[in-house]
Amino acid sequence: MSMIEATALGLSFGLARRLAASVLEHARATQLPPMTVAVLDAGGHPITLDREDGASILRPRMAIGKAYAALALGTSSRVVAEMALERPVFVSALAAMTENFTPSAGGGAGVVG
């Protein structure tokens, strides 16, 4: 299911679970290290959080923070990380506004309206 289809359908718990499962399936297929996936609703609240065996203890907070930052700015976590390099004062100010804002690239953070 594409992000566009997900947006058109709304973000139910079932859809959030399928998105997380898809990210983890891709991670296993590409032999990435153990992952943690957070899917947030439009208000930035976690709908589902999946942490694979072996993922470090900070991964859940990092996954939520990266997804939150992407959602807050309406872009990918990769673009948020680029913004942090290009405009560090601005991104630091955003991060100071909330406990959940993590300007870091990578992972499966995507924005679903």
C-alpha cells in the first residue's frame, strides 16, 4: 500500500499495523540491524510501536521522535536531518519546543496525512 492510498483511507489501527509490518519486512529483506517502527496519528500520538528483538533501549523514543519531526514539518526524516545541518538554530528551536522532536535521517519515517 502506498502512502497516497494510506492517506485516502485514513489511518486506522489496522492500517498502522500493516505499515509497520511492511517496514519491518523490508528491513529483514535488506538485512538491516534490528529496527523500531513508530506510526503516529495526525496529532503526533503513537498508534503503534514495534521494536524488534535486539533493538537498543533508546530506539522506541528515537522512532517516535523521528516520526514526530517528519509529521510536524510535513516532510521526510531525511529532509528534517538536512534542515538540521543547513539551519541548526531553527531546528534546535523546534526541538526545544517538544520532547518528541528528533531531527535525524533514516529509518522508515513517512508522512501520512
